[in-house]
Amino acid sequence: MIELPSEVTELVCQLRDSLGSICILTGAGISAESGVPTFRDAQTGLWAKYSPEELATPEAFLRDSKLVWDWYSWRRDLVSKAEPNAGHEALAKLEAMWSGEFLLVTQNVDGLHARAGSREIVEVHGSIARTRCHSCRTEAESWDERDDAAPLCHACDGLLRPDVVWFGESLPDAAIQRAFTTAECADLVMSIGTSALVYPIAALPQRALQAGAKVIEINPSVTPLSSAADYSLRASAGAVLPQLLSALS
Ligand code: OAD
């Protein structure tokens, strides 16, 4: 188990006492300990088994909507059976004890932060729990499965899809704006469980650094952010975050 550097706990304690602001950025790694596979880890990552071009682009969906629909149905089922882990829970508790500004920006679509009790969450890549029409964007609560294609929208007969952001699609404007504005004004940004490879969100900790924030990274692997971060902790989120929380309590 990693020994949390005393400078890290002192920094977070000092910010808590001075009502400092925190922006947390999470990626698939924080849900790994809940059994939800990451995207890029060599053995277990989803993109090691499936090609993003086949499954996570609008072109792929229009080419074979059934394949994409079924893959997301499988993931939705997997995520609905997963439980938040110690890392998600520690972040929810950190938010509850924090009197300054606190925002959690997540690239994850699995909803586990909300289920753990986090409140101020920006889901920049959408949510797998929501289904919407690919054409008119109307959210769907129910649908009839079809054997050869994704289900149809009751409003316009367009194809239904998960309300997530695919490669080549724009991120929701309001979410991105809130995430970057908060990060650029934050005293501390923590980048947790993300490979820091997918833009524009990968730029968020970098922009915060340029604006004068401290940046702590938590990731068992080195990422493009590691050398720039003030502290880069080579450990799992489920091990480090509860330790940080107990140091604050
Ligand atoms: P990645 O799969 O790219 O990266 C996951 C990161 O989590 C890796 O750097 C791992 O080292 C790290 N990791 C693994 N286990 C961990 C643990 N227990 N604790 C902490 N870190 C751990 O996932 P993201 O960075 O989230 O986008 O990927 C970004 C985006 O790329 C995703 O949101 C998704 C994907 O394509 C869309 O679907 C639009």
C-alpha cells in the first residue's frame, strides 16, 4: 500500500481550512475496482477487445445500429450490476466535508459517482443510463427491441442510441464550459484514473496548472500528465482516496 506523502495531506488540509476550491477529474480507472473495464488498459481495457471505430462513432452506428445498440446494452447491464467502490465513496465524503467550491468532472458514463453520493457532478461524456433519439434527440423511457437494428424513437421514427458522446461528436457545451471555468479557478485539481489522452478533457489539468492550481494525479500508470503534475501518486484510487479522507478526518 502506498504511503500518502505528507505534503499531499498537508496541502489538502490547508485548502479545506482556508475554504479552497477543488475540481476533481475522473476517468475509467476509478471504476476499475468496481469491475467496470477501462478503455485502454492492455489486458482488460475495452479498446483492447473492441475497435472504437466499430462501436463508438456515429458512422459505426449508422452502418450497424444493432451491433452498437447491443454492445451498449451489454455495458449498461454490466454497469447497473456494479457497485461504487471505496474511491467513489471517499470522493462523495470529501465533497460532503468540503466548505469551499467542489466540482467533480467525470468522463465516465456509468453513474457510479452519483450512486456513491457525489452531488456536484459534470458528466462530460454523457450517461449510459439515458437513451435518446439519434435524430431528434428526444429522450426515450421505453422502446421495442428489434432483431436487425436499434429500436425506433416514438417521436420521429429515428434510431435510438445511448446518450453518450462518441468519437467525432462534440461534448455538451454547458458541461465543458463549467468544467474548464471551474478548473481554471480552482486551487487544486485532482486527476484520478484517466489516461489523460482524450481531448478536450485531457487539457483540463494542464489549463489548471497554467492558471496556478496545484495538480495531484492518482494513477497506477504513468500518463502524459505525470511529469507536469505537482504530485503523481502511482497507486489505485480505491487505496489512496480513503487514506486521504481519513487523514482529513
Ligand atoms: P482509459 O482507459 O484511457 O484510462 C484509464 C486509466 O485508469 C489508465 O491510465 C489506468 O492506468 C488507470 N487505472 C486503472 N486502474 C486504476 C485504479 N484502480 N485507480 C486509478 N487509476 C486506474 O480511460 P479514460 O481516461 O477515462 O470516451 O478514457 C477517456 C475516454 O476515452 C473515455 O471517457 C471514453 C474513451 O474512449 C468516450 O467514450 C467518448
